[in-house]
Amino acid sequence: MLFWKTRKPGHERALAWFKANMVPGQGIIVHTKQPVPYPEVTGYFIPTLYNWGETELARTCARWLMSIQLPDGAFPAPDGVPYTFDTAQIMRGLCAALGDVEGAEASLRRASDWMLTQVAEDGRLKTPSTALWTDIASDLIHTYALPPLAEAGRLLGVKAYTDAALFVLEHYKRREDLVPFNRLSHFHAYAMEALCEMGEMELAARGMADVERCQRRDGSIPAYPDVEWVCSTGMAQYAIVWYTLGRKDLADKAMQYLETIQNPSGGFNGSYGKGAQYIAGAEISWGVKYFLDAHLLKMRTEGKHA
């Protein structure tokens, strides 16, 4: 029988990739050429693991993250330095683990209190460092730090957290460069997904109209509007946003293309195609996370369950 007829479905291979690339007792690696545990991605992988029924893995990740929390409540990146974005993504995991993992509530409160110290007077979200961002990220990704802060406020009953998230959101909504598809798809998609999570569907739809104009007949979406290559994570995130906005047709096309580039291991390189420049030579952990999230939404739109 032919190989393509016998291999497991994409979501099963993606979950297998996670299990094969998790540092035992800690968290998921950065990528296959940097196989050290990555707190940020481990954090936002926790809700994904719960959603796919991998409860024990989610608990292990949460316990490890709590063990590395800094005294001030922030969390370190792989370089040992705290980042506001990374701390917020770990808060996503702590929100999911609340009521299931002992100590998650206290850890979440400390992280949320630290987040409040990063809110500037003008509403911008500050961060102790941007060294790992290189030149392809900007502070627009901080919009994706707002939903977990708002969720922490809701779950813990602390209005100050939710109010801070809404205050910062207003700052970024005033930025003319927030909505247009004018940067790497992965980072643009962070903002689009965050807008959906914060209830700003109209703004997200405006940004996704730009993306729709760029989507090719085969379902692929360029990493930037003017390049040939694709960013795997950005495509998965755009599928999530389209499913959320009720654009199943566009999301399904993106998912069909993603399944054609998924590696036999179940993982995804950072990018594919001629001139690919975003971690093209390694399998990245966050690509798997967003593929699994998108696939779950696809199943739900079809009336299926994980």
C-alpha cells in the first residue's frame, strides 16, 4: 500500500511531534536546532494540550513554568531575560491550568501584577528587553499579550487586570500600522487573533481582507505581501482567525495547503519556498501549536470533536 495512504492524519503526527520534542519534565523545545525548553511556547501550548486531552503533559508544563518564575513574577525567555510578551503567553497556560494544577492561581496573580508594571502612561506595553526580537518583530505583537491579562482579570476577579488590558488595547487601536498586512504574517496574525479574542471583530476583518487579497489559488499565503515564500505559523494563525470570523472557505484552503507542507515528522519548518528567511532550516515548536489549534477549529466547524 502506498505511504500516503497509510500515514497518520496531520493532527496525530503534530501531537506525536510535540511528545518527541518535549524536554522530559520541562517544556517544548525552541526548534530542532535549538533543543532547549522554551517557556513562552510551552506556556501557550498548555491550552492546546488541554483541548486535545493531553492533560498530564499540560500539568507537567505548568509545573515546570511555575518552577522558573522569577521573584518579581515575570518569566524568563531562553536567554534568561524576562519579556512582557513571553510572560503573557505563560499566563495563557496558567489560566488554563487554574483549578487543575496546585499553585497556578498564585503564580498567575504574581505574573499579572508584574504585567501591570509594564503598562506605560500612554497605554503602550513596555518590556525589559527586545534583544530576541531581531529586526522582524515590533511591539505590535504586544496586542497578543492583552487577552491573557484580561482573562486573568475575569478568572481571578481582579478588575485592575482587565481594565489594564482594555487601556492598552485602546493605545494599539490608535496605531495606523496595527491592522494592515505590512509585516511577517506570523506577527501580523498575532494581532489579528488578539483583536478577535478582545472582541474587535471588525478590525480583525479589515486586516484579514488584506490577507485574503494575497491568498493564492492553492491556499498558500505569502510571508510578506511581496514575497514568494510562506511562513507556516502565520498560515495556521490566519486559518484560526478565519474560522473565528466565519470564513471557513478561506480557512479550509489554508489548512489544505499546510497539510501539503507538513513534514513527515509531523512538524513544520519555520518557512518554505524560494528565498525562505524565517527559520527555514529547522522545525519550530510554535508552528505545531497553531496547526493543532486551527485543526481543532476545523473539526468543530464540521461538527467533530477531538
